[in-house]
Amino acid sequence: MKAIIHHVIELALPAGNLETALTAFRNDADAVYFGMKEFSARASAVNFSIEDLSKIKRYCQDRGKKFYVTVNTLVDDSELEAADRLLSILDFYSPDGVIIQDLGLVRLIRTSYPSLPLHASTQLAVHTVQGVRELQDLGFERVVLSRELSLDEIASIRSACPDIELKVFIHGALCFGFSGLCMASRNLELGSANRGSCNQICRTWFTEKTSGKNGYFFSLEDLNAGDYLIRLNQIGIDSAKIEGRLKGAEYVAALTKYYKSILSGRPDSKSRDAVMTTFSRASGSGYFDYKKERDSLLSGYPSHLGLQAGIITGRTADTISVHCSRELHPRDGLQYLKTNALGLPESVKFACSILSRKGDDYILSQAEDDDITGHELYKISSSDQHERKPGVNLPLYSRPVSIAVTLGSDRLSASALGKTVSIALSISQARKPADIRAQLEEIFSQSDTASYTLGQLEIINKTGFQSPFLPLSYLKELRRTLYAAIEDIRPEPAGIEKREKTREGIRLPDRKLLERDLPWSLEPVCIDGRKYITLPPVTFEEEKLFRQAEAILEKDSSIIVGLNNIAQVRFAKQHPQYSYFADIYLYQSNAEAAALLEDELGQSFLGGYLWLERDSYSAAWPVSPCITDYTPPSFISRACFRHDAMNESCRGCRRNYDYSISQNRREYTVKVRDCLTVVQLKK
């Protein structure tokens, strides 16, 4: 009878440092992902040193676990050499995947480090079939899909793209804007989400000017997809990803236990509650069950809310009475929310001090003077929830290397990585036959703390003896000498391609001139005798969009098309008779990124705009970019501002609304078009 193989989805946990990674594995995580000190989209995390990388490599190798390294920021020309050095180091340690956003790094890995498995970051905003297929063409083994997809849309992509691994976020913070397209911090000159320095403008409050309403209009609830994990497994999703590289060991431990219990078929309510008390905003299913008429996606309160613990039933000058739905313990962290002068929820936190208890009714010490009878009480930390720190004094990884041992009549020699060492030894026939290969393999496998260890062994016997006698002390000395000779040998960085000639690209107009109602438009715009259309960076009706573009181009083949998503590169490859440029969201962050687009599109690629977060470039590009002073939308979101922030019903919706909001004397326009929200800072 043929065995039935059951697919089991991988559970991948975040690791802001080595301790957190080990905590995840101690609680049965299948994989962890983390960033190095450079080029990580969580720049404020501790991140991993090279020594940490070596330790986690050895740990995973010995235990059958996996680890992925995030190199998921955009880099400019001046940083390419540093990125190249990092990739050469990663190539030495062979992670199970390198998670990439920058197209230039994609090209660098393809050409110089082909053994590194390419995984596409969610920062690439891939949310369509053609986007996944284009990444597959580029050599990606796995795609981390955008968090804005419904379960049905994920299933459709899985069905249409069966030959590539797919990873889906199942837990953690949801951004208001599409990952990779958020420019809110950049527009306020506070950092860059594409550089790992998001300042979370979405978690702050704004005022809607017509109604005067204040609110956290862009603070989405956290994602908790526990109810969908089994279904994701059934449709064949390869990996489930949990967000949170800035979180601690308790968070990671609780989440690992919680989701592992779901996969085992025995959901654990204790670990679920622990998840809520380590860190959780108001949470829900996000876009997994996305419907036109649905509950709001907003969190209401933008920070850690915790676990609902009970109702406040009364108070005195220095106590509160609480009817609890769960047990409280001394030193638990508690909070309730009160409404401030702006009409916004505001937290009051305090430590649990129990004065008396009768069943589910508690009297707690609490000296605030708020009238809070009827308010919810939340548990935001548990006094008994402390994760034991794992030891980090771990053995380092040794890379297998081919070693050739030559047995001569008067000496022993060993060679590896172009280095040869030898020691004098007069060799004779052994009195008893011995297995020379087994003896040498045992000795050279004992590499201790060396960076290399035995991979393939070649034995060259020039002694004339069938079973030569090899003293153990001499073999150990030969091993020590060889490993000392090759210890500091590392593969050199491949180097960045030097270009002497640059093909002059098209001189594009100021990007502002290509706008119509939105920053992109299928309505042709004529400027200086040229016609342009610009494709949207987000579309959930991809086939319809491409049919519209085809109809426009068939009528006028002279129109130049702006590409704003990697999916559109595939469209351009299928229509090489037309001309294209990289628009503001198909980031040309460096010369290698431009080279990749030229590799894919050939002469139909006319150039494009330089990455908007840079105003100069330092290398010779294959096709010279254009610099533009342009303020892009702060947010592009699938969350509907009308429905989620203004609490309007979807019934009777015109699908076309405009709002004006403000914050700190800055004004923004909010446009809702066909259930897509675009927020732009007024200049």
C-alpha cells in the first residue's frame, strides 16, 4: 500500500537576538528568522552578530531546524559593497533562505551567490498570481505574500502557483499601508520603513476636519489567525510566519506553544492567554475573512491591550471592586482605559494588589480618582510568566571542506582550500591491517572550534604499503596544522560589476505631472510630446488591469508604461513590443536593480525614477535613472477609511470618497477609491 504523506505547515518564529531564537526552538518552533546588524527591516532589534550566526547554524544543523536571514531593506549604490560582504558571509554559513526586498540584491545573489536560497520579502508587496510567477522566474524558492490577502485569495494563488513555496503571516501587527509601499515616516523625514526605521505614524491620532472627530484612524488591530491555521495547512501553504522581532522571549515562547497546540489538534487555552498578556492589541482575523460588510479592522487603542480580566463594579477613594472572568495574582500588570479630553482612549496601568477576595469578586488597591464603574479591566502581564533564559555558550559551526591526505614514504601531507601542510614521517607497514579511511575520517572530523571540518576525504597512498602504520599523534598534529592554515580563509566578496558605459535612459517628467486623481492612471498623460500611463502598485483584479492596459496599448503603441509592482514586469516581458519605465514603487535603489530590470526587459526598458528616498546616485548605471522631487502617498491601504475609521456602512457606498485629516498642523487628503484608501500629505 502506498504511504500517505501529510503536509505539515512550518511554523516560523521571529528572533530579535540569539536568546529569543533558542527560546523558540526550545518550545518546538520549526524555524526562526532574524536580521544581521546591517540591512535588517528591524533596525532597532538587537539582531545577530557573525558569532551568533555561527552558533545558530550549528544548533539548527544538529537538530534538524531551519533559519532564515532577513536582508530586507533597500540599499543604495554606496552600500552595495557592504551588502556584498554580508552576502559572502551568509554564503559561508548557508542559511535555509535569505529574505530579500531589493532587486539589486536579487541580481547579486543570482550572479554571485547562486547557492543562497532566495525568499521574497513581504516588502515586495506581492499579492497576485503574476507577481508570484515573476519571482519564480527570477529564481525565488519562496514568496512571503502580502498580509492584505483573504484566505480565498491565498488559496487561488496556491492553486495557480503549485511549484513555489508560499509563506503567510498568521500573527502580529498589521500595518495600515502595504508593506514596502508605506512612505509615512519618510514623508515626515523621521526615517524610512524601507530602511528598517518605521516610526509608526499609523499608531498616532488624527483629526477628521469635517466632523471634528479624533481617532487612531490608521491603527489596525493585530492579526490572530489561529482559527485559519489548519485551513492554511490544508491548502498547502508551506510556512506560517509570526511577526515580532522586537518582542521578547516570553512572547515567542507563548506563541510557539499556542500555534503548535493548534496544529496538534489540541488548542491550548493557557498558551493562548499567555499570548494576550505578553503583547497584543485588540486582535482579529485581519484580511483572512475579508468581506465588503465586516467589522472594523481598527484596534481602537493603539498599544498593548492585554487579556480581558473583568468588569470594574465600584470604587472608593483608594480601592476598586472588580468582578473577574479570570483569576488575578499579586503583581500581575493591570490596566483600564478611560477617555481623555480629546475623546480618545487613554491607559491607566497599575500592579495588582489584592486586599480581599470572595469568589470572582476582588477588592484591589487603586488610588486613581476616575469614575470607572462599568469599565473593562485588562491583564497586561502575568506575575508568573517568566521564560528561563537559554544558555548561549554554544559550539560554533564548522563548514565541511574537501581534504586530500597524501601518504608518502617519508612524510604526511594534507591539502584543503589551496593550502598544503606536511610533517616528516618514515612510514612502514602496519603489523595489523587497519582501515586507513576510517582512521583518517575520525581524526579530521575532530575540528573542535575550527571554522572548517571534514567534508569529502581523498586519500593518496604513495607508500607502496597496503596498510601503512600511521601514528595517532602525527595524524592529530597534521590535522591541527591544516586547520590552523585554513582558519582565516573565507570566500572573498564577489565584487560589484564595474560599468564604463551607460545607456542614456528616457528623460522622465517631474513625477507630479503624471498624477490624475491618484498617483497612477490608465488615462494617458501627454507631456513634451510623449504619452504615459502608470499602472497601480496594488490591484486585486490583475487580469482586468492587464486587459485594460492591452486595449490602451493596442490603440496607441507609442504610450510608455510605468511599472509599479514586480507582477507588472511579467506583463512587460509578455509584451516586448511596448516601452516601459520603472515608476516610483518598482524601486530602482541601485545600479544592480536597474541591471536586473534591463536583464528582464531588454531594450523595452527605458529607465525610470531613482528610488524616491535618494536624490543622487554614485555608480554607472546600465540605464541612467531620473531624479524627481515628489511626495508619494503616505499610505496605500486595503483598509477602507470610510468603513473602518468613519464607521460608515458598505451598503449604498459610492466607492468614491474624499476626506481631509490633520495632525500636528500637517494636513492630509484621504481618498477612498473602489475600497482602496490612499493617504497623501499636503505640501
